[in-house]
Amino acid sequence: MNNPVSATIVSPQLRDPAWITRVFWLLAAAVLLAPALVITEFKPWTLFEPATIKSTKRFIGDFFPPKIEAEFLLMVMREAWRTVAIATVGMALALMIAIPLTFMSTSAISISALSGRMHALPFVLRQAIRWLLIMLRSVPELVWALVFVRVVGLGPTAGVLAIALTYGGMLGKVYGEILESDETHATHALLRNGAGRLQAFFYGLLPQSAPELTSYTVYRWECAIRSSAVLGFVGAGGLGQQMDNSMKMFQGAEVATMLIVFMLLVALADQASAWLRKMLA
């Protein structure tokens, strides 16, 4: 009696026609990643050495129990509020930088570009502004904070200025991309019929771009709260500066309390940003 079921061997090419390409790119990624691991001296196995485990246990043990004295908690809440204030004022200044630069750099409301090719002078001006935005956002806010700490001294002012410059460059770039990626027929029609650039912007371009612009602005405000805490480690004020002081004094209980407060602060900022997006949608 013949066996009705016959075993067939299917080649890898028939099972997955792209398997050779996938294997090639996996091998290429491994070849490129290996030198990077060597350069960075990435040695995760050191985390499991007896000496490392012992010091880790001692370090984590210092965090418990968190410090909950009333006077200390009052100071922490005051610094947390200062952290939010640094982020909010920094974002306000960033908007003051980003909005006019976006308006001057976007080609969507360029009158000279209506003919199909922008004139030389407006083109050069827009490119110069875009390079300015690149310069602002290419320097991390931490580096700006280090600079301003030397200029204006320790305190929140350095953090506000650092966030304003870096986030001004980020907002200006993304705002420009949003405006230029949206439909521009209505805007160009207004410009061709004698409307000014401000009129074309407010009545043609802004209405359709407003939800996306607002959503990105709120998201950046949430990121600024996290950044303002990090900037405190270089003396730019807020909760991060107090956390840095406690870590230098090996006060693990104080650090634990501030970490809990900071996590709650980020969670509240996340909820607030989600609520604002929902209200403005």
C-alpha cells in the first residue's frame, strides 16, 4: 500500500523569498555594532561580579526608608514647583524665538515663491534662518546650562535660558515642517488675490495646522519638565539641584523621596498634556 502523504522539502527561498536580504543586513549590523561595543567598552557581565553586586546592594539599601519629615517635604514640593516653573518659562521664551523664525523661514507663505522659484534674496534669508535653528537645537540644553551657569551664576535663570534656546530651535524646525507639509492651496490663493503674509498665515495655513502644532507644543512642554530636572545637576536650580546635593552628601533617603516626587511630577505632567491634547483636538 502506497503512502498517500509524501514529505517534501521546501527550500528557504520558497518559504521566505527575502531571507537572504534579511540575513545579509543582520550580519552587516553585527559587523558594524561589534567595533562600537569595543570602543564603548560595553561589558554588561561586570554587573554580576560579586564586588559589583555587594556595592549595588549597599547603595540601594541607603534609599530605604525615604525621608518624610514635614520640613524636608515642604522643601521638595517647593523645588518641584520651581522645576515646573523653569520648564514653563523656558517654553514661553522658546515660543518667542520659534514663532517669528518659523514665520520667516517657511516657504509656504512666501510671495516670491508663487511663480515657482523663490527669488535669491528671500532664499538666502530663509536658509540663514534655518541654519540658525540648526545651531540652536544642535547644542544640548545641558551644554547651554553649563554656559549660562558661568554667565549668570547658579540658579533657575540658567535653566530657563538653556531650555529657551534648545527648544526654540526644535520648535522652529518642527513648526516649519508641519506648515510646509500641509495643504497650501488656500494659502497660495489668498496670496495671489492680494492678501498679506499674515492674513494668508492666519486664515489659510494656521487653521489646518493648529491641532498638530498644539499637540507638539504640549509634548515639548512635558519634555521640558524632565529636562529642567536634569539641568539642576549642573546648578540650574530646581529639584535636580537639590537631588545632586543630596547625592553628594550620600543622603540616600532624601534622594529616594525626591525621586518619588519627580516620578509623580512627570506622571502629572503626562496627564495634564493628555488632557490638553484632548481639549484642543
